[in-house]
Amino acid sequence: MLTDSQVHALRSRFPILSRKIYLNSCSQGALCDAVEDGFREYLASWHEHGSPWDIWVAQYEAARTQFAQFIGATADEVGILPYASAGMNSVASALSFDERNKVVLGEFEFPTMGHVWLAQQKRGAQVQFVSAVGNSIPSENYERAIDRKTLIVPVTGVCFMNGYRSRVSEIVSLAHANGALAMLDDYQDCGTRPVNVKESGVDFYVSGTLKYLLGPPGLAFLYVRRELIEQLEPTITGWFAQRNPFAFDVKTLDLSPSARRFEAGSPMVPNVYAAMRGIGLLQEIGMNNVAAQIARLAQALLQGANKLSIKAKTSEDSVGPLVVLQCADAPALVTKLAASGVICSSRHDGLRLSFHVYNTMDDVQAVLAVLERHLELMTRLDTVRAD
Ligand SMILES: Cc1ncc(COP(=O)(O)O)c(C=O)c1O
């Protein structure tokens, strides 16, 4: 657990935190000095050397190794992509829907996950959405949908709309028991706690750098379980997916034996430099420390909201990072909070308040004070409380 003075020292590295209460890491992580330095280092290398592709490719390979360590994988199991959707599409393009054709996914997935698989209907996919009950999706609903015709079960770690944490291990077990694959979309959680893809048993893991990994947009990672890599031949491809991109052989398709086969074009070099610094900072802080700070704040906000009789969409025992409160007018509340220096966002009728290791109890108190002044914009708990 970090001490207050450690958190304060950390906060001084994120200039925006001296001016704003930043609760929008679910959309974009705050910018820190290390990430800015990463961009500077890239620019310096460009100035200095003109076209140092050997240095840049080495940096891109270092990013692969760093992320692999971060999630408990090996470097050859990680592909680097411009965005998470590209990783999902690359996997989808490599699957055949002949023997098994069902794609089973919950209705709390980020829209891109639906779009990627709905687009595969032309290739024979049958997409089945698992219904939610209120703000959760009971495992029984997955159990009813997953069967021997199921090819893949994509699942979001945390839902972007209501902060719901999927029961990933149960869903992965259900998928595997039926001979199906499991894909974890961890974009809303990666960077908030330790991750071990081997322990979770997922076949595919996808995330990007712009949220809790503290990096810029324009960089994402795809993990593919070692045993699957060479069985899968993406049809969305390009020269950086080849065994030797620098063979420059237009007439031969020779996919890399590693997860680089899920990539396509030139590496996103500036973003690689910057993103590595963000991940490096998290590694220095320690992911258990990050998780503990986030859990403490998420719990405090949920308890404070409950005291104000505000209805939360996120479960009361949530350890974060995203807490979503139900509103009568969520966009109006975002505007009111912005006027008080709080940066957050809304989706539908939910006010999204997300925590990272750089947030404090003062942030929680400040946001609760604004909410208390605008209770008419919130959905209230209808139970009358004795206290
Ligand atoms: C859970 C989740 N998955 C995927 C995405 C989209 O990723 P990308 O734009 O990198 O394809 C987001 C973006 O907010 C997200 O929250």
C-alpha cells in the first residue's frame, strides 16, 4: 500500500493533477512526465539519425517484451497493433466458421467487439448476445448460450458503461469445457492490477495503451496462447506479419511463427516510445500498490454515494477502477462537474468516475460535494433510510 506522501510525489509527475480532479482514466489516462519524455526521446532519435529504423525496430521489440512481462506471457505470444479492434479483427479473420460457427458475447461488451463479430456473419458466424439482468450478467445466461457449436466467447474484463466486472474465470471455464476459445478484452482494466494470462487461461487477450496504461492512443497489444499461434492464419495481413519483413518478397506469404503474424504494417514508433514509459512507471509503482489505491477510492466513492442515496450502477463491493452512478441527466452532471474542475464522462444514463493510482481521497470528497449540490440530476435510491 502506498503512503500518502508516495502518492503525492507520484501526482507531481502528472501536471494536470495540479489543476484538475482527473477521474476519466476509463477514457484516457492522465499525461505524466515519463510519457512526455518518451515522445521527446523519439523526436530526438529522428532529429539525430534521420531514419534510424534499426533503433526503432529494436524499441518496438522491447515494447513487446515489456508488455509480455506485464501480463505474464512470452514475447513471441504478443502482437503489437495500432488499436485493439485490429487485434480482434486479425483473430476473427483467422478463424473458420465451418465446424463451429457460434460467437457468444455479453451485451456489456464494448461496441467494437460486437461489430467485429457481426461483420463475420458474411463468413458464416452466428452471433449470440448473452442478456444482462440489471447491471450484471449471471453466469447461467452464459451457460445457456455456450454449447458445442460455440467457436469463441469474447468477454470484457470490466464494462465501459457500468463498471461491471465480468466473471472471467467462470466464463473461460465454460468456454473451454465446450471446446470453445475465450478472448478477454481487458482494455477497461489493464494497468489497474496484476495480470497473468496464463493463470486466467484465456486464449486471446487484448488491450491498448491509452487508458490505465497511461500511454497515448494508437497502440494496442494482442496476446495469443502459444499453442494456437501457428494454427491461425490471419487474412488481414501485411509485411510486418511475415517471418522476415525485410526479405521484401512480394510473391511469398510466409507468416511469422510468432504472434507478430497478427500484425500488418509499419510499427507505431512514436507511440511505442511513449507507451513504454507509462507501463514502466506502473511497474516501478508495483501493480499490487496500484490495485490497492484504486480499490480504496472506489469503495469510498460507492459508500459516499450510498450515504447520499444515489443509485450506483456499479456493484457496492466493486474494487474499481470504474464507478458508474445512475443519473436523471448524466451529460448535464458532467458539465456541472467540469465547472468545478472535475474531469469525467458519461455513457447513456451513467456518470463514469474512474480511479487510478494518482487519485486521492480528496478527489472522492470533492466529487461527492459536487454531487450533493446536484442531487436533482441523479437517480436516487427509493428506499427510505433510518440513518
Ligand atoms: C473495453 C474496450 N474495448 C475496446 C475498446 C476500443 O479499442 P480500440 O479503439 O483501440 O479499438 C475500448 C475503448 O474505449 C474499450 O473500452
